[in-house]
Amino acid sequence: MILAVWAPLLLPLLAVPAARLLAGWLPPRTAACMLAGTAVLLAGAATASLGLIATAGLLRLPPVAALGHLSLPWLDRISPDAGPLAAVAAVALGVIAALLLRSATRHRRELGSARDLVRSATGSPDGLAVLPDDRADAYALPGRPGRIVVTAGMLRALGPEERCALLAHERAHLGARHHLFLAAAEYAAAVHPALRLLRAPLSYHLERWADENAATAVGSRTVTARAVARAALAAAAPARTAGLRPGLAPAAHTGPVPRRVAALLSPGPAQPSGRRTVVALLLTACLCASTGTVLDATHDLHQTVESAQSARSSAPAHPR
């Protein structure tokens, strides 16, 4: 089990670069789903791996061994290093739990503050909330119901067609629940440091997904590209957007805007299918190996428990 259980902790170092490379060759929606799914699966496998290591050490504690009718001498003989490794895994799980709690608390606070601000804003039946603020900002605020939040400063910075494109972009974020993708990447990054490298490409492809939906809605890629560029320029003014947008609220003016505008105006040529296939197979192998080794390690731990129970039951009784 000790050898198999390390694989989910090491495979992200290979899977993350493969996922980033593959995402650049896929349509935005497919790329975003692939990146989010990769982050969740690798984070889950890494967490399970640490849990198995910690559990293997927990079995060495005399109260736990007595409760499970396990033979401590037999356990110590087959894996003498399980105790120190389990301590390290337990510390890592504690750090992960603290990071997840901190992120969840921050997101809840930011979303709560944004909703409180929106309640006092001018609203409309279609879920649009206009903030009387000269700062330029616009974002999709998740919730029940979700709202599109835009400031008066942003509306003044755009023409009528560009406003339609901007609102269509934010509606695409709400309709596809892109905040859940962002949350998945954020929480996965707390589990394994390598998964932090998936957050930026995922955010980019979510924006590209919304860009394409907006271009379809308004019937013009040029207008959408102009809306994205002007919104980014307006929002880039010094100290204009501080404190407005929550971290999990997607916005049209974020990310690598020049790259998004270029993609809208002149989609790049398709990459060779052979390279895509090789990278996709590599990523699939990493994901399958992560899942398979966790299942294999779980089976090994179960067999270890059964063997330790058998060793205790077959051990000669101590004379009174």
C-alpha cells in the first residue's frame, strides 16, 4: 500500500502540464470542463491518499488496535515506518482543512457583502442590478436568484451594442454556473500545490466560453470583442474596482483580455490532431492511475486489517 498510495501525490506534477497544454487545443466549454474535472479528480485522489496513510498509522495506536482486535507486533513488523508517515499525512490533512475553511469563509463573506450591496441597488425583472458607482465594474453574482451586477461607470463607458454584449456575457456566466468551476479550482488548489496552476487557464476558458455565448447572442464577434476590450480599459483605471467584485464572481473584463479579443476576431488554426491525441492519452492515463492506485491502496489497507486481526486471533494466549 505504501508504494501505491504515493502515486496520487506525484501524478499531478505530470497531469497538470498535460491538462494545460490540452486545454489550449480544445473549444472553451470543453476545455473548462476538462480543467475543472481534472482539478477535482486529482484533489480527491490526493486527499484520499493522505487519508489512507493517516489511517494506516492510526491503526498502530493501542486503543485503536484493541478496538479493532489487531495485532500490533504484526503491524509493526510489516510496516515499521507507518507511524512517522502517518503523522506527516495527518499534519498535511490538517493544513488542507484549515486552507479550505479559510477559503470558504472568505468566499462566503465576499458573496454576502456583494449581496447586501445589490439589495440597495436599482434592480430590474431580468436580474440586472445597477450600482450608482463611478467605478467601472460588472460581474455575475451567483445566488438564488443570480444577479448581473453592473456599475453606472461601466454603463457609461460602453455603447448600446457593447452593453448588450457585456450583459450577454454575464448571463452566460450565470446560466452555466461558472462560479462552481472557479470554486472547484480554488478548493483543489488548497489540496495540492501543483493544482494552483490550473486556476488561471480555467478562468481564461470560462471567459472564452462566455465570450462565445455573447457573440452568438448579439450576432457579432466584433461587437463582443470591442465590448470586452472597452470594459477592461474602463475597469483598469487606478483604484477603480477595489472591493467591488467577489472572488467567485466571473467578470467580462478579467483575465488575458488581449488574448480573448484576438480569439474573437481571428480564431487560431486547429492544432495537429496527433499531438492532441497523445496529450489526451497521457492525461487520461494520469487520471486513471490516480484513481486506480487509491482503490488499490484501499484494498491493501482492508487486507492489512484482516491479516492483523487473523494474526491476533492465532497468537498464543499469554499465561495468567
